[in-house]
Amino acid sequence: MAAGHNHGDQGHGTPGHNHGAGASTKRLAIALGLTATFLIAELVGAFVFGSLALLSDAAHMFTDSAALAIALAAVKIGQRAPDDKRTFGYRRFEILAAAFNAILLFAVAGYILIEGIGRFFEPQPVESVGMLIVASIGLIVNLISMRILSSGKDDSLNVKGAYLEVWADMLGSLGVIGAAIAIYFTKLNWIDPVVAIAIGLWVLPRTWTLLSDTTHILLQGVPRGFDLKAIRAAMDDVAGVAGVHDLHLWSVAGDDASLTAHVAVADAGDAEATRRALTEMLEARFNIHHATIQTETEPCGDEESLHT
């Protein structure tokens, strides 16, 4: 029985990952500065002008700020090297941060929905002009933050989570602007809570998607885009392989894939050559650079354990 391990060219703490983390840190820091600065002005405006829609946008802006701060901390912590207590390193902290952001946004959306329903039946006076000015400034801030974060959202679930929150807030600002204009011309104050409720309902499914993605990773699910049956079939087709079991495929932070497997070989003398052929095939065909394969000449008596 023998075990082999392959990192390919993507071992822990690679320069490429550190470079990406540095870029994410810069994007998040700039976006956080812009968002936190405007948050104070929007909160004041919401209370001064009596707008729930503006308050809902401010609540989103608050979660944006919290999300960006948490995401920034997560990137910093995620750069720490593995140690004796955290052998996989700290990159999964980014996934925890993204999950926390999703839960936080769920709570805020729920509050806005409840408050909006109450305001709909008992509309409150709204100062539409001030509401329009504040929301317009918020739209500009959100558009700038979105532009800054857009280039990193496909490389990190953590950055994606922050980007989605800013994106949702941008649409919220558009809704508030529309509500302010409508209230100015119609004097119908119930438009304010209707827009607030609409923003909350729009945000919920997007938040659920983010929470689903992060939960999938935390539960060691097969990474998105990988077909475990196809991988097993390809491993079975490698010369010298007599069987594959205890096959597991998971991701640490959403942008990587790790695989472990027990492989029965037909000839013990070819075990090492078969293992190398397997790791090379996994890297070339499936972009799996982190594979740990244990070879054996006799089954372990656990041939039914074929799933992750």
C-alpha cells in the first residue's frame, strides 16, 4: 500500500494567490472608505426627511460597510500561512465572512419588509426633494464602488458577496430616486414604503444564492463545475487501475479543488507509475492540482463508499 500527493503548480501560499489577495485588499479598502463616509450622511437624511425607503437604502449601505469591513479582514486573515493548528491555512475565513454577510442582509431585508408593511397602512410625511438629493449621491457612490469591485468578484466569493451587496444597494438607490420623483408629483406618501418593500423582496433571492454557495463549500460539497462521475470514469480508464473508492472532492475557498481517493492497482510493481499517471490526468483534464491518492493491491472492504 502506498500513498502519493500532488500539488501541481498551485501549492499553499503561491505568489499568484498573494497577488490576488493584495488586489482584493486595495479594492475593498477603497470601496469601504466611500461607503462608510456616505452612510453617515444617508442616515441623517433618512431621519430628517422621514423616508423609510431612504432608511432601507441606508440599512443596505450599513450592511455594505459591514460586509466590506468583514471582507477586508477576511482577505487579510486568509493570507496567513498554514500552521500546526490550521493545516489548510485561513482561506476559509473568507467563506465564513461571505456567509455572515448573507445572514446579515437577510435580517436587514426582513426588518425593512415588516416596517414597510406597517408604514403602508399608516403613511408618514416624506420630504421628497431631500430624499432625491441624498439617494442620487448614494447612487454615485454605489456605482463607483461597483466599478472598483467588479474586476475581483469572479475570483473570490468573499469579494463577490461584497459586490452583490453594493449592487443591491445601487438598485435600491434607483428605487428611492424613482419614489422621490413620484411622491413629489403625486403627494402619495405610501409610495415610500412600497418601494422599501420592493427593495427587500428583490434582495432576498440574491442573498439566498450567496448563502447557498457558501454553505455548499462549508459542507465540503463537490465544487461547482465538477462532475464527480466523469472524474471517476476517467480515473477508471487510466492503465493499471483496478478500482476507485473513497473518492472525495471539495474546495477550501471556492476557487480551488482538492481530491483524495483510494485506488486499487492490478500490479503492485506499477503502483507508483499508476499514481503519477492519475495525478497528471487529473491536472490536465480537470484542473485538479491538489490530489492525494492512496494505492493498494487489495480492496479495503469499503467498495460501497463511492461518494463524497
